[in-house]
Amino acid sequence: MVVIGILGLLVGILAVAVIPKLTEAKNKLEVKQVGDLMAGFQNIAADDAKKRKLKDKNIKDTKGEKFYEAAFKKKLLEDGLLSKIVSLNSTTDSKADKAWIEQDGGEMPPTACRTRPPRRATC
């Protein structure tokens, strides 16, 4: 009985003290990821060769997921940023590997970058 009481106390302490700290740390890391993405975009603005690639008609008119796909394919954004376009708080998306970038005709997995919430099936 005493052991169960001690375990209950430990679980209570964990829920009150540790879990909020972990959530706060995760949110701070999310902000850091967005900062890294912004640095990648600033790198494009500072590099004349990348700016010329950005004017390519295949990239110029793209938006959302297709823009990120083209930016990684054309090496406008570094491969290391690929894992940072997925939110740490996402329950439906997952980080993609870099294999699709080198493949001819390879496409970014749909769960690797979603600028809109996933569609839900309607009955």
C-alpha cells in the first residue's frame, strides 16, 4: 500500500513539474527551427546564383508544399533544413529523408510539408 502511495506521488510530481518544462522546451525548439528556415531564405537573398534560380518559371509561381519541393530540388535551401519544415507538434506529419531530392522525378512525401491541415474524410 505504501509503495502504491509513493508511486502515485511520483506520478503527480511528474505531471505537475516535469511535463510543463518539456512542453516549454519543445516550443522553444520550434521557434529555433523557424529561425533556421528564415536564415535559409535570407541566404537565398544574399546569393546571386540562388536569386537567378528563384526567377525560374518552375519556381516563381509555386506556393506552399510545391515551393519547398522545388527549393530543395534546385538547391536553394540546404538539405539540412528539410527536417525543419515539419512542426514538432504535428501528429500527422513526419520528417522526410533526403533520398527523394536526388531522384529524377522524385517528389517530396506529402506528410513532409503541409501548409494546410490535412483533409478529413466526410461520410
